[in-house]
Amino acid sequence: MKKQILKIVKIGGKLIENEESLSAFLHDFSQLEGPKILVHGGGKMATELSDRLGFKTNMVDGRRITDADAMDVITMVYAGLINKKIVAKLQGIKSNAVGLCGADGKSIISKKRVIKEIDFGFVGDVEVINTKFISSLLENDIIPVFSAISCSNEGELFNTNADSVAAEIAIAFSENYQTELFFCFEKNGVLKDPLDDASVIDLLDTRTYQNLLNKKIISEGMLPKLHNCFHALEHAVSEVYLGGPNLLQKGAQHTKIIK
Amino acid sequence: MKKQILKIVKIGGKLIENEESLSAFLHDFSQLEGPKILVHGGGKMATELSDRLGFKTNMVDGRRITDADAMDVITMVYAGLINKKIVAKLQGIKSNAVGLCGADGKSIISKKRVIKEIDFGFVGDVEVINTKFISSLLENDIIPVFSAISCSNEGELFNTNADSVAAEIAIAFSENYQTELFFCFEKNGVLKDPLDDASVIDLLDTRTYQNLLNKKIISEGMLPKLHNCFHALEHAVSEVYLGGPNLLQKGAQHTKIIK
């Protein structure tokens, strides 16, 4: 039997920061047919709030550490302000949604990240996606809207990469659904020339990706995003797209990632 | 057929502000048998964050107005920080919970409050409780944890009195459950003498309440709380209790409110 399509859409920082672009995006999102899941990051809003509150950014060996204050701010901004604004906007356009973080219904269980003796603080890597709970929402025509916060089995909240959360949700659902993963960010796709926004690569496969990597054409910020794309494809996700704020519109320019 | 008991518990500001008392309370709460719902306020935390961010409290005719900045802070603190901390703590003690505001699953639909030409800003009064959605969680042994934020049909988030939210949820569920409503706050119940914490009234009926009102013995802060208690009893809620942080423990002192 052909599996039902499930669309998992991740939206990034800049798209969220602008009220108008967010509303336009959510309109496109609400028009998508069939079951769908939204995952959002937080962009600069958490950093801005931290600055206004006088919290210092904690760095070790050039890497950002999420201390308790930073985690509180992230929880306020991601799981509170942004998540509930998105859900309320969706309700306003008659799309029934529920805003969640990983603690809710144990939906995203993670493990604290410690790499080579660097303790990243309240940062977690996804271990388990509770597809049973999330499916119960989908089956009732409710859109799960996730902030990128996960939870340990011991009940600690952890900051988690939003691209990874989207990829891991798509992977977990690939057993029961034909999953399509969309990453919406500020560019219209992966660029051949990082300085030329019009140089979008239509189709990016592993080999071309390796070539671009060798030539150091892929920008720093794109590396983890593309890693998540290929990771998803390798773990049974059907289709992966990268594009701009209008990615969900028919005919929008984008990069399709293939194996 | 005898209806199943559903317990609705509301916790107030001071209990939430202290991490230890909150953990102790959540332990008691998790031990309650059968389906249960938690509703929390936010206490001084939202005001403190507003002050730190330099937002001014907006008053008209001596009444607080919730402007857009204040609503953002409330959404961050109530629906974000406090709500997710409670849910994570419950997960840590193996109680499966989902944190919600009224926008989530259209669970608490409200209407903007305008009284005698005073526009209170982003303040809403409860109109509809979506028992169908909330029941679907209860039936899956998930505890709904509500922050006191509601949502209009048009998708606006509104600040809403947490006592009223708890009472309205209890009333809405009284058709299908035998509902018990618990208000946990800093005193062990309604006091005969507001200056004597030991003067808890065990049983408070409408007549005694009227007497105390006439004698002006009930403190300002207690008036809306008690109004919600009697309102709930008049709308089919079975039992209503008022007490301190240990109210859910067996044998704890409290005031039982009766018609």
C-alpha cells in the first residue's frame, strides 16, 4: 500500500523575525494538503533578549555554551513567544495547531551533549522522537508546531538544533509515512556562487556536494544544514528541499537534494 | 452510571516562584489518582521581566492594561518558561504531561474584554473550553498543563485570569466527569482573621461568605478567587477546595467551599 505523504517544514530565524513574512509563510503552509508538521528556530530574538537582560554569551574554545540563564531565555523566546504566536496565527487562518517543545508528551527526547571534554551546557542531541504521541495529533487533523527544545529522560530542557529536530522527526516518521522535508531559509536554495543569489543549484546530489565541499564553495552556515539533508535522505526520508520564504509556493525556486 | 472523577488543580504565583516548593508540589500532584489537569499563573515573574526590560506598567483608571509588550512578556514567561519547566519536571518524575496555552488545539477560546469603555488591551474572558481536544489527552493518560493565556477565534493571544481558567475548565468538564477543583495559594485556606494564618475556615458556604463579605473580612485578593469558587459550584462542579502548597497531601488543612 502506498504510504500517505507527511510534510515536515522547518523555518529559520529571519523568516520568523518579520511579522509580515511570517504571516505570508504561514498562509502558504496552511494551504499544504495532507498531514504536516512545522519546526521553527528562534533566530536572533533569543540573543537580543539575552543582551537586553545583560546576560553574557558564554564561549569555550570558540563554541557557544548554553548556560542556565541562556536556556531560560531560549525557553521563553522559542517555546513561549515564537511558538505561541505561530500557533495563534495558524488558528486565526483556521488551521488547527498545537505548539510543543520536546518535553510535551515526551515528543523529543535528547541526551546532553558533551564532546571531547567540552560541556556545552543545556544542549541536547535528539535520541528518540515519540511518533505515537505526534501521530495522535496528526490523526485528529492537528498540526504539531515544534520549537527546537528537547528534553532528557530526567526532565531537563535542552537547546537543540532546529534543522536536526526537523530531520530527526522526518526520519522517525519515514517508517509509516512517505516523508517530505522542507528547509525554508533566507536564500532560494544552495548557491553555486555564495555572492550571487541567482546562482541556485536546482539539483544537488552527494557527488556534486562533495565537489563543492572540496572547492570550499559551501558557506560555513550551510554545512550543518546540508549534513542534515543528506542524513535524512540516507535514513529513508523521500524528498528534501531547500529554499526561501516562498519555498512552499508552487513553482518557487529551490534546491532539491538527492542521494 | 457514576462519572469518573477529574481533578483540576490551580497553582498560584508564589508557589511557582520557588523551585523547591514547586518540585514538592508537583510530586504531590503526580501522586493524585485518575485524570487531572493543572492550571498555573505566573506570579511576579512577568512583572519582574517587564521591569528588567524597561517596559512601563500601563494603568487606566487604576486598572492594569495589558499592552502588546506586556502580552509578549506574559507569553514568554507563562507559556514559555513556567509552563515548560513544569512539564519537564513532571516528565522527570514519570508523569506524562503536555503544556498548553489556549491557542493550542483551540483549547481556551476567549473574547477581548472591554468594560465601560475601558479597553484592557490584550485581556480576554473565557468563552469556550474545547473539551474534545483536552479529553483526547486525558484518555491517553496525558496531563494537560495550562498557562493562563487564551486565544480569540481570530487568533489573538489574550492574558486571562488563571483562577477563571481553572473554574471554566472544571465547569466545562462537569457534563462528563465528576469534577473536583483545587486552588493552591500561599495561605492554608480562607482566614477568619486575615492577620492570623491559623484562623482557617474549614467549611465556607454561601451564607457565611455573605456574612464575611458584609463584615468586610474577606481580603481584596480573595474576592475574585472566591467568586470563581462559588461560580464553579453553581455550574455543576462537585467539590471546591482552597488551601496552601500542601493542599493535595492527605490531611492538609484547607477550606472546603459549599453552596
